[in-house]
Amino acid sequence: MPDNKSAFKYKAFISYSHRDESWGRWLHRSIEGYRVPKGVIGRETIYGPVPERLFPVFRDREELPTASDLSEMIHDGLVNSSHLIVICSPNSAKSKWVNEEIKTFKKLGKQNRIVCLIVDGEPYGNEKPELSLEECFPPAVKFVADENGDLTDTAAEPIAADARPGKDGKANSLMKILSGLLGVGFDEIKQRDLARKNRRAAIMGASSLALAAVMTLLSIWAVANRNEAVAAKNEAEERLYRSQVLQAANYAKEKNYSSATQALLDAPERYRNFEWGYLLKKVNPQLTVLEGFNKSIYSVAYSPDDSILVTGSEDAIARIWDSKNGKLLHVLKGHDDVIEAVAFSPGGERIATGSGDKTVHIWNAQDGKNLAVLKGHEDEINSLVFDTTGDRLVTTSFDKTARIWNLADGRETAMLVSHDDFLENAIFSPDGKQAATITENLKVRIWDATNGKLLKTIEDHLPPLQAVFAKAATDTPPTVPPDEADLAVEPPAILEEFDAVLESEAFTPDESRVITVFEDGSARVWDQSKSPAGSVLEGHTGLIYAVAISPDGAQAITCSVDKSLRIWDLTRGSQTRAIENLPAGVWSVSYSRAGKQIAIGLHDNRVQIRSTDDMELITEFKQDAIGWVYAVSFNHDGTKIASTSGVSGWIWSTADGKELLELKGHSDEVTCIDFSPDGSRVMTGAGDNTARLWNAAKGGDSLKILQQDARVNCVRFNSDGTRVVTGGTDNIGRVWDLNTGEVLFTLEGHTEAITTADYSPDDTRIVTGSNDFTTRIWDASNGQQLATLEGHTDEINSAVFSRDGKRIVTGSRDRTARIWEAAPWHISDYPGEDSQTHMQRFNLWSHQRQND
């Protein structure tokens, strides 16, 4: 044993019965994930200096061998652990191995380092037989050990946290355990933890509370001045909306997706827009979210017609759900322990559930009524399967037997025994005449399903088990050597990106779907059979300088220094076409308003106009001077195109490429250009720190000069041409009133130069991209920042809204473009009925979108 009191390899050893494994997992994860308060780190205690983390913790995950001694690994874990935590329940009280671990720990001279967690049963319950209480303490806990480590007759007073309902509760029990491990008082640990949570809650909720107070005051003020009060209330409600969206974004960063969703649903509906829909979709990328708070789910099955699903949970309850909208339909109560297995009959009319209470229950799938209880197994049930007729059921158990049941009378018709390892699964042959079982050592046995006679044994069979009947004609099915086979079920890639703290997961038998429960209590269904639409568009080999979205919103075009254009399907996120080997790198791209043509600006001062039907070249024109065409823009009817070159802007005829106007006046290179919505004016921006408004028809007269303090990188008109947004190297966006030439407000938040800007189609939002690798969304009425889109790993060169406002596409120097899609923000845009909740309708939209 380590002679230094702080030199133990493990902070704790968790001892528990395998029947209490869910408690063991929870405690292990909670202790290792606990952040020790900074104020106590390094403090000297009876156990040495308080560490920064309680990591690692040893949890016995293996079944101990059937011998009188503990395994070497377990013994070493006890020797090298600072503390022993005993999960106390009737299961552990009866466990020989839990008792042996406690006795060994006491023999090591560490009996004052044992902490108990009571999860079920009653302390000293066997001393009160008249109360019929089940004992929860293993015998070795209840007696003091002498100096040699041998148990005496002197009663001990175990240090215990009580997680049972009505006692300490789960949270306080954890605090008591942590207090015991750290050697710091429980009150101090609890108060510090509470203070930390309060600080976080204060930060997250201060804005909402302040706004609530403001709205209360405004209600009083309304008595005196109704009109002013209404305006002020609207402003407060708008601020509340921004606060809820910010709060949701913060929750999303903390991986608390349920709280993020609730914050969004609490945001006033009339102010919802792209950023709201984007965040809702971001924190709910799954196929379905099941309503309500859920305990760990360990089994799941879909009905044959996919209309409903059933889950089995650690709370001994099975639940039937609408598989499309996630609504809870029925609660199936009757088991006394965790439900490890669930299955539908082939016709979908019945459900079977198997539990740690050693029983199988049969239920009516339509109304949730209990039809039968099958008893006979001597340990927990871990799998069950109907035959093709639905008349029989085969079950497996940790008692190392499989049993076949006649469901007409609930009678056991055959018991399949002689397994030398724990069973994983069992199935019927397609004709029902045989059954197959597979054990953890990959040994398959084929049985006569009528009399239970063993017919055949197959060594080293790899899943799926169904293959034994598919290959029945051969003596030995072909197998892959175990060291070359990847037997792990891979989670969907989108689930890996979700990256929240996982409490449990369960796969459907065909592994096409997985249901997860996260730490926040949300249960989510993920479809592994269909790949989600890609949001990252990869394929360019050079920097992407510009993107454009077709007027119908179906496609996007990206252009790059790699001398190529790539066309993308925005619904699927996939490339549909590429135009390569262009004369030079491409700096800019624009669709005509009708979507029939595109214009591209190249690095050799050339402009090309191409047909969107076949991408064939229609015409091109080129300046004699050396330069890059930083920007191109069609006018409203597609008859003219504006471009930049050198210190001028240019207007051309799209029909023949004839030069119509040169816009002269800038003293440095022109970086950006945009036609007004009606085509009568053109706005340019340049390195001379000005943006200029030009008459597009009468000799190119300069109508206004907008002066700012830095180089102008981008300009964009709003939809009615009364405003323009500019961005530049001072990291600030500006919104200008074109009637007065004055700045209405600024967009401040980027930390490096703004390179691109665009208005949403309804003029309520502005999107900007920057060299700080971020894209930001702003309220176009007042300049308030609403959301930040992060993901690119290099400077953003282009960001544009789709014509319907539901997508933003960005292009970056990291050689990728990204699609940022929002879910509908108006409830009326979702499928479903008014009686359904927002999330139920979101689930329907998610299914519809995936099918589309």
C-alpha cells in the first residue's frame, strides 16, 4: 500500500452488485466529472492536499471468477485506492464479492476511508424482522476491524449518504460522498457548489430577471401613458427575446441542449427569426426528441409499421411513444427492476418486455394493458424475440439459460441449458422449427425449438446471429477472425458532433436507429440508415472567395483561386457539378435576378457570363490593365452587369459585353460593387476609405460619398434601396441612410476586418463575415448582435442569405463553404395540428425534411 497518504493511484474504488450497475455508472461519472472548488484546492486535510480533480476512480466492471479469492486486478485496485465507496442495497448486502472487497479494504488498514451510498433497502433491516425490511448493508460494513484487519463483534457506525427517495436525495448524497473523499466538510462543499451554481444562474438569468422587472414597471406606467408604455413594453419584449436567444446559445456551448431548447421556446414568438430557427435546429439535430424528462433508457424497439416505438428504462417502466412526433402514448408499469429488453410481435399488436426482476411481461400495444407475466428465469432477462407467427417467444437471461414460451397460455415449452458463458441473444429460425443462441464467447448453439434438444454448436461466430440460419446449408459459416472484425456499433456522425454527456443509449435490433438519454434528461432518436444533409461543402483545392445562391434557393455556386466553380445542392449539401480549368482563379460570382445566368470575375481582369442551364460561356470581356475583378453584380432585369477593376467601377451590357459606363472618382482600388434593387443606382466601396453612390444611367454621376475611417471591403443595398450596409478593415459594420448620407448605427463585435455583408430578404437581419473566422447575425433595425456562426478555420470571404431567408451560405479561406440552415421560426410553417406542442411539430418537420 502506498506509504504517502496522497500517493494513491485511484481516488476511490466503487464496490457494488452488478444489479446496481446504473448507480455505479452514475457515481463513477459524477465523481470524475466533479470540478473541485478553487477555494479548497491544495488545502491540507487528513488525506493530504485537496486535489484539482477526483480522477481516476476505479469501478469494478467485470464479473468476479467463481473462486474464494478476489481477482488480482480487483485486489490491486483496492490496494491503490484512497477510499472505498460501497453502493448499499439488498443486492450488495447479499453479494459475496462486495463483502470480500470491504473486508480486504479493512485488512489494508483503511477502514476509516469507507463511505457508503444507500440506494435501496434499509440499514440494519435484518435486525427488525417484524417490519419485513430488506437489509442494505453488507455484513463487513457493520463491524469494526481490529489492528490486524479482522472483523470484531464491535458494531461500526458507517459513514453513509442516503440517496433513497425522501432522504438525502441524489444531489446531496453526491455532495456527502465528495466531502468524504476530499476531507472537507459537507456544508462547505455544498455551499461552494451552490454558490457556483448561483453564479452561473445569475449570469445566465440576470438579463431575463432585469427585463421582467422592466416589464412590470412598464405595466404600471401604462396607466399614465398607454402609448408610451406599449412602445416601451415592445422594446422590453424585444430585449427579452435577445436575452433568451443569447441564453440558448450559452446553454448550447455547455452542451445543455434541453435548456437551450426551452430558452428558445420561451422567447417571444413575434421576434423570432433566422437565428432562432438556426439555434433550434442546431440543438435538435436528431430525428425525434421524446417529450418530457427521461430516466436512462436501456432498450428500444419500433413497431413493424414504424408508427410507434417502445422504450425500457432503469425506472422499471416501459413507455409507448408516437415515433413521428415524440408524444408519450402509454406508460407500462408492472416490473420491479430495470427493463433490459423490449420487442414487438410481428403484427405489432403485442409488446414483450424483459426485466432485471427475472420476469417477462406481455402488453397490448394499442392500449398498454398487461396481458400476461412469464416467470421461470432465475436472473435478469437480457433479450427476447418473437417467432414469425407471434405465438412464441424466446428469452435469454443472466442465469445462462434461454427459454421458449407459448404465449397462448404463458407456458414454458423448452429450456435451453448447458451454456458455458453469459447469453447475449437468441432467435428463431424463419420456419420456427429451430432456435439459435449466442454467448459472450461467440459460441452459437442451434436447438430444436420444440423439445429443446441441442442440435449443433458453432465456434467463434461473428454477429449477426441471423447468419447461422442464412448459411444453414453449410457445416460451418464463414467467419472473419475476431482480431480483424470490428464488432462495435458506430454511433451516427451527427451524434458524435452533438457531444453531450450521455446517460444511456439503446439500439434497435437492426441497429438502424439509436435512442439516447443525455444528462439533461432529454431522450432523442437518431437515424443511422440515412446520412444527414451535409453542412460543410468540400471539394475546392484553393481558397474560396465568393459564394452565390440561386434565386430559387435550390443551388449555390462557390468560386476559388483553384480556377474552378462548383455547384451544390443546398438541400442535400452535395456537389452536383464542377467547372474546372478556367483561365484564372475566380474572385467573384453573381446570379442574375431570374437565375438564368451567372457572372464571374477572374484574377486576370476578365468577366465571364455563363448560362446556368449548362454553364456554357455566353460572353466575356476583359480590361487591358492588370487587376482582379473583386466583385460583380447584375442589375434588376439582367441587362447590365457591374464589376470592379483598378480604381473604377464599370457597367457593361450583358448581351454583347459592351462597356456602358466607367465610374470614376475613387483614389484607391475598388473592392466591392452592388446594383440597387431597381437598377437605377450603383454603390461602390474602395481602399480610399469611402463608399460612393452612383447614377447608373446618366453618365455615371456620383450622387453621394460616404466617408469612413478605414478601407471599405463590402457594400450591400437593402431590398428597397433606402439603406446600405458597409464593412471594412476597422472591424466595424455601418448602416447608412442613403437619403441623408448619415450612419444610422454600427455593427460592433468582430475582432478583425469585415469582408462581406448581406441583408436578409425581409430586411430584418444582416449577416457579416470576417477575418476573425466568424459569421455574425445582426438586427437590421438597430444593430444588435443576435448570433455568431462558428465553424470555419480561416477567414470568411463571403456570406449570403438565400432568397427565402432560411439558409446562409459562407465561403472561407479554409477551402470550404458551409450551409447554415434554420428551422422554421413561425409555428404555422410546421406540419401538424394546433393541438400539438411546438416540439411535436418540430419532430414532424424533422421526419418530413429527412424523407424529402
